Amino acid sequence: MKIAFFSTKSYDRESFLNHREGFNHEFSFFEVGLDHKTVALAEGHDVICSFVNDPVDEFILKKLAQFGIKLIALRCAGFNQVNLEAAAKHGIRVVRVPAYSPEAVAEHAFAILLTLIRKTHKAFNRVRENNFSLEGLTGLNIHGKTIGVIGTGAIGKAFCRIAKGFGAKILAHDLYPSEEMVALGVTYLPLQKVIEQSQIISLHCPLTPETRHLINSKTLSYMQKGVVLINTSRGALIDTKATIKALKTKKIGFLGIDVYEQEEHIFFKNLSEEILEDEQISRLMTFPNVLITGHQAFLTHEALAQIATTTLENITAFEKGEILQNEVKKV
Ligand code: NAD
């Protein structure tokens, strides 16, 4: 199959080229994202492979259908960026990589959490300037804390296992509680109870109409003063405006985010020579207790290998007319 890859970076190209053996597919790598103009590049291909911030709307789907494309292979787990209803209408099937090293994301959530509460990013800068003072570096233990996990799918489960190792008490909320997690010692409670009782909250549910702005002024009001909030899932789970307000009132003690509500205009690009026009992310960056990473939680060698292999397997299964195990459909 001829595959048009959009939004590719050097690490994507390297990983797909390294894992192409055994698959009989041809690759065209485009650095540009998929949009109303660049969709023209898909002509002459059989499949397009896009990423998290490539919105696949009705216009794009119509064009893809005109080019005879019948498969979109997402090289990510989330699929909120695709209009699945329109895809079905235009006879285009959508596959994804449901689980590529969930540990990669869960470990990054912990990396952000530990950096924030032990202030290692500040210590790193100080020591490089021969400043060995410990003033202002007092941190928090995770041991003995109550951690609330919203969403215990593949990543949330991996997060709970790590939290268990730290000796935390784990509360969770999910539409489908996991017996495996209950056996691990996780207590499932309604959302409000988890939010009220946790000193650390980590978000691991997908972005859906129900979870959009799950963290808002109301849910923030239930939280404990000084709560640590971590989001490695999707930016729009958090109402950024309400969160900035909660940082100003010190309701939120620390905020660690790998995803941001308006990230599609900012993330995955080097904007170091540009003026950032996004007022909200600029405000977030002024807080000393906020740590932002640019959607890199998935970025490990192990996860990239899994993404490439599963994507190529998904495309091969489609080519052979086999059952698409990783298909996503509008429910
Ligand atoms: P998953 O499908 O395995 O698990 C999601 C869990 O959320 C499920 O158990 C589901 O029941 C639960 N859920 C759904 N709606 C809910 C609600 N309203 N309240 C509580 N729980 C709810 O997905 P996963 O692989 O664990 O990934 C979770 C999310 O992480 C993805 O949707 C994606 O947005 C994000 N993600 C981010 C990165 C990154 O690099 N930052 C990488 C991969 C995935």
C-alpha cells in the first residue's frame, strides 16, 4: 500500500523505516500537518497516516474519498480529532494504535509529578550556577499521599501500579472499574469523592463530550487546597481559564501538563523565534509551580517501535481484507 504520512518528524521517519521489514508498503513522509490545503498531497496514495493534532473533518474526508482513499491509520491512541460519522459516510475506515507502551505515558506523568514536587528542575539550574543553597527547594513525599486517578484504562492502570510502588493510597474513578486494580488495592469512588479526597490527581480518561472540561470551576472548588494536578491525557479535559484562576488563589499547589487545550497551534513546532500569541499558555508559563511539556509523554524508543509496528500491521490487515482489530467507529 502507498502510505502518505502527515506531521512527520525525524523520529517518526526513523522509526517507520527501521520497522518496515516484512511489510510491503511504500512510504511518503510529509512534514506538514493534514489540513484543507495539504490534503491534496494524499492523492495517489492508498492510505493516510496522521497524528494527534491533524484534525480530520468532513472537508478532508470528502477529499480523501475523492482520491479513492479508504483507510486512515492513526499513529496514536486518541481519535477525538477524527469526525467518525463523516468517515463512515464517505466509506473511510479508521484504525489506531490503542496501546503503545502505556508505561511510557504513565512514567512521564510521574516524571512531571516528581519534578514538580521535588523541584529538581530548579535544583538543576541552581547547581549549574554553583548555587548549592537549598532555600525554597522543600518538597513533598508521595509515600502516604492519596492519589486520585481519573480513568483506569491501559495508561491509568500503569500509573496506579507505579503509585502503588511509592506507597500511596490510590482512589480512582472510571465508568468501568477494573477488578485487576481493585485487587491491587485501588478504591473506586464517584468522581466528586475522588476529587475531594485526593492530594494528587492524575487524568487518564479520553477526551469525549462528557469529559470535556472535567476540571472546571465547580470540580476545582471540591479539591483540597494545594492539590497537585497532572494531565497527560488531552488538553481540553481541563478548563484552562478556571485552572489559571485556581493557580492564582493557590487552590492548585502544582500543575503538570503534557497536553494543552489549544496545543494544535503550538506543540510539535520550534517557535523559539516567534512571539507566542496564545495568552493562556503564556500566563501558565509565568507560574513557578507549573511544568509544561509539549505532548512528549509517548516519546520513548519502545513506544515509537510499537506505534510503527502496529500501524503497519493495521494497514496490512486492511490490505488483506482481514478483521480490523484496532478499528474505531462512531458508537
Ligand atoms: P484506554 O481507552 O485504555 O482507557 C481510557 C479509560 O478511561 C477507560 O477505562 C474508560 O472507561 C475511561 N473513561 C472513559 N470515559 C470516562 C469518564 N467520563 N470518566 C472516567 N473514566 C472514563 O486509553 P489509554 O490508552 O489509557 O489512554 C488514555 C488517554 O491518554 C487517551 O485517550 C489519550 O487521550 C491520552 N494519551 C496521551 C498520550 C501523550 O503522549 N500525552 C499518549 C497516549 C494517550
